[in-house]
Amino acid sequence: MLEVDNPLHAEARDAIAPFAELEKSPEHIHTYRLSPLSLWNAAAAGISADEMVDALATYSKFPLPPNLPVDIKELVGRYGE
């Protein structure tokens, strides 16, 4: 979820848009989803798993769940197989 009122909203949106799918965009909070397809499309565009995890960690309001970086790296690692 991305809070529209956050001063870093536009910067965060631009950072996650290449690998996260916008699902809902009501007035105050936009909801994004990570999927294997969105991660693979980002990998095809040259974005590494580390760059994706860094973007999420940079703009996250709370610490990332420990399994998320592992899952992203695993899914992106399967790209092209």
C-alpha cells in the first residue's frame, strides 16, 4: 500500500512501478501487488532482485517481512528458465 499523502509518494511510486502492479487507487491509499509476472517483466527490463528489494526497503513504512527478499530473489532467479 502506498499513502498518497506521503511527501515521497511520487518517488516511491516511480521506484516500485516497474515491478509492482497497481491494483486499486482510491483517493488516499494505492494498493500494489507483486506477482511472478510483474517480477519477471521487471527482470526482462534489466531490474535486478536486489534493486527491487532495495526500493521496497527504502520506501517501506515498516521493516520488510524476512521472507520477502528471499521470495523476490527466488522468483527473479527463475526468469528465463
